[in-house]
Amino acid sequence: MARILLTGGAGYIGSHTCVALHEAGHEAVILDDFSNADESVVERIGRIIGAPPPVVNGSILDGEAVRRAFAEHAIDGVIHFAAFKAVGESVANPLAYFENNIAGSIALARAMREAQVWPLVFSSTATVYGEPDAFPIPETAPTGYTSPYAFTKITVEQILAQAAAADPFVIGALRYFNPVGAHESALIGEDPRGIPDNLMPYMAKVAMGELEQLSVFGDDYDTPDGTGLRDYIHVMDLAEAHVLSMNALLEGRAHTLNIGTGIPTSVLQMHEAYSRAVGRELPMRVVPRRPGDVPRLDADPARALEVLGFEAKRDLDAMCRDSWRWVRAQAAGWRLNDPS
Ligand code: WQD
């Protein structure tokens, strides 16, 4: 059993990783300032795993809170989720992204060094590949950035690699593709503030009647049906990949890995799958492309299988079914004090 600190652990991927850690016999401790998560998620995680995980309420930029997390809990490793992650917002407000995502990661690494805790799983992203020209994408593909958000992620990957050359950090950088879906209990799931940018939560609100129709951002890409291709992965598969990553780090095995299914899915295919889960055709229209979108992003998942023994198990229908069950459960009462 290991006790793992999850920064941003009350968030979408963090909350699901609390469950996956418990299922693997580990314990989670959450560090979160709840700037992008509803406090009720902690009690709902507790209903899934038996008892709510301990929480340290604070930002990774709050040195006292981070030190308290290490002082009050015998931490064996850290999974670092806490970050701003909206591409468009990062273009409008890059300095806030540099401070929170880069300075925050440095502050966390310094607190780990002070506490002599070395295993660190870092939440990275496939957008570090920019607009690749070969598919599926291996970890050896050229990296770069097409937004301040992606700049912060590739920069933190490189900062942590340098820190590991000077101190015994053991780093696992996981490059997520497109996380979607929810835990089968429908007690936790994606809970975006306001109108969602991302495809699946947007379709979920259309299905709930909260939004009028899906706007398909362009059908003139050089893809089989003209719409964008992405590698959607069930959030519980992604959570389980974090547990395997931490287990490898606890054995001293560092890595940088794509976490995806290796299956490219188009917007129209996703629209069809979600309509199937809901039981009726969701209204949609085609509109011009969204600036900054790339035609295709899908992972070569071979290294994650080789290094961690990881491969995604849940298919597109499970992703849509679990998302649809979650949004109905949420509407039935998870937002006890709705801030928006
Ligand atoms: C998926 C596809 C859109 C909404 C982003 C971030 C990435 C990561 C995941 C943080 C694309 C199309 C979408 C809509 C649409 N976030 N779409 N109508 O852009 O692949 O990745 O979220 O780590 O960093 O860039 O995800 O869900 O926004 O878009 O047609 O209303 O759906 O064009 O082809 P994306 P997405």
C-alpha cells in the first residue's frame, strides 16, 4: 500500500484516480483549492470507496498548504493534476497559465524535495505534439506547442526531467489524449463550469435539453467523413493508467507515455454513439472550423502496454453510456449548492 498525494485530486481525472488507487490497494490524499471542483465530490468519492479521502484545502502555489500535506500525511508519491487546462483561455491569459502551471509545478517539486518524496506522475497532454504529420503518434514524435497551455505542459515536462538529473526524482509524464465518460456509479464525472468547450460534455448538455444543438466544427478536414479525429479514452481507463504509472515509479522506473486507445474517432461517429446511448438522434449542425483545431490526434499506445502493461478496456459505447448516466444523476441532485 502506498499513500499518494493528488494535487487537483477533486477534479475530473483526479477524483476517478482516487477510486482507481483505492481499488489497487493504495490510499489517496487530495490537495485541492476547489477552484474548479465542487466540494461535494469528496463525499461522493467516499460513497464509492467506503470513506472520503483526506483533503488538504489549498493551491499548489500556497507553500504552507503544500508543506502541510506532506507534514500531516506520510506521502510516498505524488500525482500532479492541478493545472489550468483551457486552450482558448490560455491564449487570452498566458501569464496566469505560466504562474499556475509552471510556477505551481516548481513549488510542488521543491516541497517534494524538502520532504524527500521522489515519485511524481505528471499530467501532460497530447497537444504537446502540435499538428503531427504521421499517425498514430508515437512518443518519439516531435513536440512543440500551439498554445500557452501546451507550452506550460511541455515546459514542465522538461523542467522535471532536469530536476531528476540533479535529485532522485522519478518522473512519469503521461500525455493524455481525450478523456471522456464517468465512473459507472454515476457519483463522479466531468463537471465543467458554464458552457463546455469539449465535445462530450457539450453533447451531454444537448441531450439534457440545456443546450439547443451540437455545432460540428467543420466537416472539410482531410479525414474519412470530413470531421476531426480524436483518440477518446474512458476516464476510468486513464485513472487506472495513473496507478500503473505510480507503481512503476515506486519501483524506480521513470517514463514518458501516451495514454490513449489507439482508435481515432470522428466527431460524427461520436455524435452517432452518443445518440445511441441517449436513444434518440441529437440535434446538430455543421459550422466553420474552430481556430486552433488540428485534423487528427490519435495515440500509438504500444509503449504504455510495453512499459506499464496498460491498455484501455472500455469502448466508445461505454464512454457515452457512462457519461449519459452521470449527467442525469447530476441533474437529480449532485450539485447541492450550484455556484453557476
Ligand atoms: C474534440 C473534437 C473538435 C466541441 C482539448 C484540449 C486538450 C485536452 C482535451 C486538456 C474536435 C470537435 C468539439 C464542439 C465540435 N484538454 N468539437 N464541437 O480540442 O481535441 O482537446 O480537450 O488537456 O488539451 O485541446 O477536445 O472535445 O474540444 O474537441 O465539433 O462543440 O470535437 O473540433 O475535432 P480537443 P474537444
